[in-house]
Amino acid sequence: MKIITYFKDSYNELVNKVTWPTWKDLMNSALVVMTASLLISIVIFAMDLGFRNLMEQIYKLLY
């Protein structure tokens, strides 16, 4: 049966051919993701704040 062969091959590949990252590699990757997420959120916050201030100035001029 093809499905049994598929699962056997998949298991074999996961156990014998895949190189799993070390705990240190995982921690470094997590730190990079957290740092990038924080920086991106700060940039988005600054853009939102600047746009809000710009729109408040425009509304003050119009009304």
C-alpha cells in the first residue's frame, strides 16, 4: 500500500536525514525573532503616533 510506504519513508527521513537544531540554536533564533518583533512593533507605534498627530493638525486646520 502506498500510504504505508509513505509513512515509513516519512518517519525514516525525520529520524535519519533531518538535522535538528541544538537548544542553543533554538534560543538564538527565538531571541532574534523577539528582538525583530519588538523593533517592528516600535516602528509601527511611531508611525501610528506620527500619523495621528498629522491627522489632528489637518483636522484643526479644517475645523
